Amino acid sequence: MQSGLEQVLKRARTAQAIAATWSQEMVDDVVAAVGFAAWHEGGTLDLAGQAVAESGLGRAEDLAERHRIRVLGLLGDLHGVRSCGLVERDARSGVMKFAQPVGVVAMAIPATAPTASVAGNALTILKTRNAAVFCPNPRCAGVAGAMTEIMRRTLVACGVPADLLQCLADPNRELMNQLMAASDLVIATGGQGVVKRAQAAATPCYTAGIGNSVILVDETADIGVAAANSLAGKSFDNGTSCSAESVLVIQDDVWEPMIYALIAEGGYLCTTRESERLARTFWPQGPDGPRRLIGRSAAELAAAAEIPAGTDVRALLVAPEAAPEESLFSGEKLAPILALWRYRTFDEGVESVRRILDRCGRGHSCGIYSRVAGRPERLAETLPVSRIMCNHSTGLGNAGSPTNGMPFTTTLSCGSWGGGITTANVTWRNLVNLTWLAHPIERPKQRLADLFGRHFREMEVAD
């Protein structure tokens, strides 16, 4: 292990040992102080502009908005929550659960929304009396370090160790591998390369999955709402969120009204030839090569592909003639490109969503616009996704929103479908070890006939 990393980890463990002694009142005071600094100083347009300049991804205005919403949302979720000592008591079983820290957490910070990721993870780390070492994508190392420094100064002002939060100044793949192997827990959000290395580190980990949100629009949908929400989620921060709407699967009867509504919201419907040029521009090396111009505006993409969409376009709409399995546009894009397919019956629509997710995005999310009772539940019972947004945006709702009850998070885990160990939005609850304390109780007696049902009764008859 590199000597510099050894020192970082040593300081983190020393600081974490002190935090482990804090009372709940101390924890909450530190979280409030750091949260205020993260919201007030970290949510500035200047810092968001630095992130865009450094990474080349997204829009500064949207990054600043996302940062402030995420910080406030997380603080709201954490407010008044017990995360130290006795956190749960089951009167029926007599079991008590006590929360303890996990230790030093290695956190991979993606190039998309880096300040929100650093700040959000820091709040959950402090709430659970852990220490964090951030390893940012090299494309955002400067702004991630600046965000960390804002919070470190606040920790010093609170009279607690600044080394509870540290950020590697010169990150690289080997350093990240060493950090993950030497930490007590890993949280990895970013590209699949980072996620796979985290899963191979032999350290407990929570990882994000590939996003490719597929939205089903049925014949009863409020078309205006569906179009407005889809364009809002797709265009926000130039589509860099893994939750951004990626594909719309639209029922035949509302296909044309939905197209018109999307255009009215700022979409541009590409012709077949324009779609082909866009594909060649965005995937210059073909389906197995890297995507080009991710995180750029729709206007920039259109100009690069020689598409006359204008400067005010919010998203490029493509309606491939090929089946989803044969089209590049059915996969994750991280750009303001929205693919459209159509279906006839609801069963066909559900199957189309499944096929697209099987190609790319299993475990992540989908959405539905419908007024038919039971249809959202049908998706929840059958599709391999961890979260479904009903009649609102996946891009603006998956990770928590003021308009839904999803827990605020910076990491969207995707269960076994996406190679993870939970389908939850990763929160403070994933950053504590729970010690279970059990007292003797008299368990209620169970009747064999109740336990074995008809099998027991059939045995009695046979006897």
C-alpha cells in the first residue's frame, strides 16, 4: 500500500475512534453544522461551475439545484432519527437493537454531480459515527476536494476531528483498489468499471447499477403530464443522472398525441437519417465502443450530428424502426436523447419494457403513466427493477424528491438483478452494524395442523 494512503487511513481510524464515543446529541449537532455548510457554501453556482468546467458534464444551474435539494432532503430524512445506541425495540420478541459504527468507509465519487455525492455521503457518514475517505473520479478530483474542505473546516469549528472526512487529491485506479481493500465498507457509485472493482475487493460493499429508466405510457395516461415530466427528467443536468428517462414505450392510441406533446415541451423528433447520424456521432466506434459527448446539451449533440434542432431544444427524440434488442438507443445514454417505441396491448407494453431492461438496466428502475388501478402494481410484481415511479419522473424522483416518499440517497442499489446486495436506496441504515440483544421469552406454542396445513390433515386421514 502506498505510504500516503496508509497515513490517510491511519488518520481516519484515529478520528473515527473519537466519533464512536459521541452521544446522539453530539452527532446531531455536527450533522446540522456540516449540513448547513454543505447547503450554504457547497451549493453555490461557482462550485457547480467548477464541476462542469472540470468534468465537461452537465449544467451548472442544474448541478447547484440538485446539490441543494439533495442536501436538504437528506437532512430532512436524518432529522430526529436515532442512529446511536438503542435504535429499535420489539416488544413482542423482546429483542433490542443497538447501532454501532462500521468504521472507515471508502467512497467512490462519480464525475456526475460530484458535490452532491460528497456532501450527501458525508452527512450519512457523520450521522453514523463513521469516517469516510472519498476517492473521486479523476475528472472531478478538484471540486470533490473543494467540497470536502468546506466540510472539514466546519468539523474543526465544531471541535471534532477534520479527518472524519478526507478526499484523495490524486486518485487513480490502483489507489482506489488499495483503498477499497483496506477499508471496512465500500460504497461505489459511478461507471461499471468502478462497481466491478468494488465487488472484487473482498470488502463488504454497496454498489449502484446501470441505469436505463424505461417508461410505459398507456392509453389512459395524462399525456401533458407524461410529456412534461419526461422532458424535465431527461433534460435536467443534460441527462447525466442514471435515473433520467431513457426510453418511452407508448401505446398506439396515444403515440401521435405523445409525440406532439414531447415536441411542445422542447423535444425534437429526428428523422431516420438524422437518427443514424446521431448514433454514429454518439457511438463513433460502434456498439462496443465508448459513448461520445455524454453530458452535453441537446443543442451541442444536434450540432455535432448536423441535425437542425435549434439552440432551444431540450432533448433529441428518436423512434428507431429496429427492435429494441437491435438498437443502440435502447441502452443507457447519459445524454438528452430519448428513445421511443410503441406497443398495442398492455401485455405487449410490459414485455417491451422487460426486453429493454434485459438488454440494459436490470435492477434499476422504470416508470408508468396510467390511470388504471392495478397496472403499476402489475409492474411491481413482475419486472426486475428496484424502484418504479408512478405518474412522475424517474429522473427527478428515484433518489428522493420533495414530491414523493422515496428515501433521499446518493447511491441507487439494484439488488441481485444489478449485481448488488440490496434493492434499497442506500441510506444511513446501511452504514451501521446492529447488535441484537435478546432476553428470555416464552414463545407461543404452534399447532402442527396450523404449521403443516393440508399435509398434516391428509396424514391424519391416512392414519
